[in-house]
Amino acid sequence: MADNEREANVPTSRIARTAKFGGMVAGQSARWAGTRAANRLRSDEKADEASAARAMALADELVSQLGQMQGAAMKIGQVLSTVDFDLVPADERENFKAKLASLRDDAPKVPFKDMKKLLEHDLGDKLSNVFATFDEEPIAAASIGQVYRATTHEGAEVAVKVQYPGVAEAVETDMRNMGMLTPLIKRMAPGLDAKAIMGELRERIAEELD
């Protein structure tokens, strides 16, 4: 199945999402420790190469794991794509950022039947009674929801943005779990103000949930 057609298999429970965060952080922390220990026996050049490779592997896992979770989890990767990480060699930083930035365009889709059920529940009526036409294929899919093209019975063409089912609860859990990522972020960018990054993330999430 093509990436832009894949449907989301999103962990929604607090326990499942926390476990996913925790497992990723624990695994990456162990790999960083191994790289750091091995670097003691390497030349400076080889140590830098190994650290750069580990940084790119982290970016790959962030994209893979956070990209499957929607909510604040995806937003974390998007925000991190704007950061310059000291540990990533200068000639690799744009590639590193591009991997994380891909989360903006690679959101998994929720099946229309689930989104329709949510829409009709929120609207208190059938879609056919509210809209003259409603395109089942979303024109955009992001970390918080999907956008659909529709036409009202008065003939107006509109864009309908729908939050994913359970996304509010997922975001709340992700915001609590964000602290788990701080050690990894600080390891790659010792001088980074992680608190400021988390503050920016909270602002962006609040804007999207409004």
C-alpha cells in the first residue's frame, strides 16, 4: 500500500502511547551509550562518523515511530526539524532536518467510516442532511486531523477540518510523555533550551486543537 494511502494504526490508550514513547527512548539511549563507549577506542574522525550515523538512525526512528502516532507525537518531530543539533555534522544537518520535516507530509489516514461517524455525532445529523456533497477522500491529513472538501445545500464550497477520534486524549498523554525525549534531545544538542522547545510545541498544539 502506498504511503499516502495507508490507514492509521494509531495507539490511542494512555498505556500504549506511553509504552511506545518509553520503548523508543530506552532503545535509543542504550544505542547512544554503546556508540559513546565504542568511540573511546576510535580516532576523532571515526568517532564523529559513528556519532553522525547514530544521529541519523535516531531521525529515522523518530519519523517511523512518531509518524504512526498522530497527535502531539508527530508534532514533536516537526518542531525538532527546525533545530540545529550540534552532534549532527554540518553537511548532514539539512538531511537530518528533512527526515523529521517529512512528518508534516506523511500523516497516516483514518478510514472515512470512522471520521464520518465522528462528524455525524458532533453535528447531530447525517452528513447528507448537512452537506449537498462531501468528498470521502481527504485533501489533507495532518497530526491532529484531516480536511475534507464539501458543498453546502446553499451551494457554498467549504473545507471541513475534523479532529481524529480520541486525539484530545492522545495529545494530553503525549504532552505528559514529552519529558522522556529530553535526554535524547540534550545529548544531541547540549546547549539547546529544551524547555523553550517544549513551550513552542505546546503553543502549536493548542493552536491546532482550537
